[in-house]
Amino acid sequence: MSAPDFDDLLRRIRERAAAQHPAPPATEAELAKAEESLGFALPPLLRRLYGEIGNGGFGPGCLLPLFTPPNWPPPREFPGGVVNRYHHYREEALEASLDDDPSDPRLRHWKARRLPISDLGCNMDVCVDSDKPGLPVWRVEYPGIRREAPSLVAWLERWLSQPPQPMRHAHWAAPRQDSAALARAFLEKLKDAPPIAGSPIARPQPPTPFPATMPTAAPDPAGAGAAVGWFLKERVGALQRTQPRLSRAELEETLAREAASMFGLTRDAALAQVKKVLPG
């Protein structure tokens, strides 16, 4: 029996995924590393999705990357990559088996070779049975589980058949918008917002109006820096209240990661803004 031909399906996925700006495709070395860590080969279709379209950041719900990226947001103990999350869940299943409770949902959810490929938030994962014919797709809504689609192909075809939805960008992948566009939107929302109770920080006003159009490559024009600064000052207070044990270096890294994700800055540019805001 010949192997399925996924070329047409992948072509249509590539065209649809372009608007989502997926992460760059996984290299052969990254794919081999993932398979070595998992202890089994990725199914051919899943392997081609990661190797030809992108290493996560596209498709229904936005596929997870193969491994947790360095800029994955906290809490870091909850892994963001397919491989890392698979091992995390299999450890949970092993822990449940030692409890000698056959009703524990973790035993039903996290079977061997069931790969979590998408995080829908609110403790919901989309998983694929990589060792079953057709690759059935499941949605785990802890403590429940239901079949999402009879096969990975059907799950992807359903996404392709639906009208494009508002894009859910992967926050860990490449920046999506230039800092000028984000700053404009951010300041527009702030314009009529009342001051936060007890906050000593004044709402910023752009020193000059933003032009109607601005090239994507424009480096942080007037007003963008004010928005970044306000955002960072608010986040410093929040982090110091909720995570008082963060070291200076950890605080800087967390703030830089958040600013880079929100405003489309490079890590170095975001870190420079952080250093302007933090005292000392």
C-alpha cells in the first residue's frame, strides 16, 4: 500500500498559514532530536507540517513548537513544546498509576504516544494519537476528554474549510507587528482610561501625533517609547507584588520578554527599555 500523498493538503495549509506568520520550519536535526527524545518516529504528516510549514505557530489553535522555546512565558514549570509537554504528561500518568486509582483521569488522558500538539488555554490541550491509524485527534478539557476529529487530516481540513478567524499569534515566535503600530493602538486605548487607583504613574501622551501610515521598519518613533515605558512601569509593580523573590536579573529578563512580545521589539531593545525603567 502506497504512502498517502499530502502535497496538496500541505500546499493549502501553507497558503492559509502565511497570515499567521508561523515559526521557521524545523530543521532535520531538530526533528531527529525530537524523535530521539520521544523514543518513536513522528507520523509522516506531522513531521512534514513541522519540517515544511513551520515549527509551530500556525493551524487551528496554533501548533506548539517541538521544544519549549527560550522565550516561553511563565510559569516555566509548565512546558510549552510538544516533546517537553508529552514527557510532563506521561510523568503525570505514571504518578497516577502509582496511586492505584483506576478512575484517575490522567490514566485515560495521557496514554503512550498521545502527543499534545496545541494549547487552547484554560487547561485545554489538543492531542493526536500518533500510533493509531489516521491519527485521531482529541481535546483534553481536564478532567474530561472528547474526540475532536477522527483523523489529523480531517481536523486540518475542517480548519481549511472555515472562514479565517481573528489571528491567534504564537507569542513565543517572531514579532508580529512593528512597535509603532502596537504603540499607536496601546496609546489609543489609554487615551480615555481613568488612572489606576493608587498608581503614581501618569498616563503618557505622545509628544507628536502618529502619522496615518508608518513603515514597518520604523525604529520606535515618537510616542512608542512612552507606551513601552508606561507598560514596563506598571508591570514592575505587579511583578514585585506577586513575585517578590525574583532576582534583579530574573525581573529584567521577564520584563524584557514581555515587552518584546507585546511591542515587537528585539530582546536587546526591550532590555534597554527595561534598564531605563528599573531603579539603580
